[in-house]
Amino acid sequence: MDIEEHTYLRPELPRLIEQQVLDFGRIVWSDGFMPEDRYRDRMHEVSDDTTHFVRSAGSLLVSHVQVIPIELDGRDRPLVIGGVSSVMTYPPFRGEGHSSALLRRAAEHIEAKGLALGMLFCDPDTIPFYARLGWHRLEDRRVRVLEHPDDDDVVMVLGDDGLLPERISLEWSW
Ligand SMILES: CC(C)(COP(=O)(O)OP(=O)(O)OC[C@H]1O[C@@H](n2cnc3c(N)ncnc32)[C@H](O)[C@@H]1OP(=O)(O)O)[C@@H](O)C(=O)NCCC(=O)NCCS
């Protein structure tokens, strides 16, 4: 079967693909579904401009990355950044460059849409994976997420973090 690449805005994301993103997330990031969210069967709808980069074989999901436009207070002006999340490749397709290719598409999108920078949350284990694609780590404790302040996720940025204030408070992380 051929693996094809597609870009979807949130309202156009095929339901079967959305379901497979959720299925993966419920297993790999189960914290995000516990306890009150464990029946969640739709992805969060933050913005209709959320853009999904998908590699799929027919209706079978291979790899996925999304970019959510998020408004933040910048150092000296309001910013809209690209919140990157749900970076995943289903195990049989790993190591074939799918995520890297979709993350490059996401970076092009962030630039083309004039988003101030890209930002994502990840495990310390995946820092080298993102670093080889140009992302860099923000200092620990520069970002505080109010909904779970003790979380030890690393925050990584693509672009000029000088646009961001010294301390960034977010209601939620993505
Ligand atoms: C991380 C993940 C998205 C990579 O997907 P992928 O399509 O296999 O990635 P690619 O093929 O584009 O890149 C693979 C490269 O990344 C490296 N890599 C993969 N996972 C890595 C990790 N956790 N840490 C460091 N490097 C990693 C591989 O060694 C490989 O390097 P190479 O090209 O030098 O051989 C995939 O392993 C996955 O879905 N993991 C579980 C979910 C996850 O952790 N997502 C990231 C959330 S922040």
C-alpha cells in the first residue's frame, strides 16, 4: 500500500484518522485521559485553524503531527505561536522518517502562517529527536502550566525564544 501525506484543518480531519490519534494517545499518554476524560472520543477543539499533518495508507494512520494556533503574552506584544502536539508514528512504521517529515511540514506551516514560533512539551527522552530538527530546550521553570504545575515535561521551542517573556504562565499545555 502507498503511504500518502495529507494536510487537514481541524474541521476536515477524517473521523477515522481522529479516532486513531485518540486511540494512540489513550495508550501512550493515558494521563491526558484520566480520570474524568477517559471516555473522551473527540480531539480537543481549540481552533478551526488547528492544522493536522498526516501520513496514512488509505484510512490507516501511519504518523501524525498537529499545530494549534495559541495566543500568548509575548515580551513586548501579544503573540500567536504554533503549539505542536500529538507527534506520533504507529510502531510498525517507526524509523522511516515519517515524524521528521511531518515536523518539517509543521515548521514550514509555522513560518508560512506568520506564527511567532513553535512550542511543544515532551519527555526528556525525546529532546535529541526534536533537537536534530532545529528545536531547542527552554530553561526549566520558564513555563508554568497552571492546570498541572508539578509536571516535569520539557518545553522546546522552534524559533526565537527572545520573543517570550522571562516567565510564561499557561492555563493548559498541549
Ligand atoms: C518519537 C516518534 C514520534 C518518532 O517517530 P518516527 O516516525 O519513527 O521518527 P523518524 O523516523 O522521523 O525519526 C527517527 C529518528 O529519531 C530517533 N528517535 C526516535 N525516537 C527517539 C527518542 N525517543 N529519542 C531520541 N531519538 C529518537 C530515531 O533513533 C531515528 O534516528 P535516526 O534517523 O538517526 O536513525 C515515535 O517513536 C513515537 O511515536 N513515539 C511515541 C510517541 C512519542 O514519544 N511522541 C513524541 C511526543 S513529545
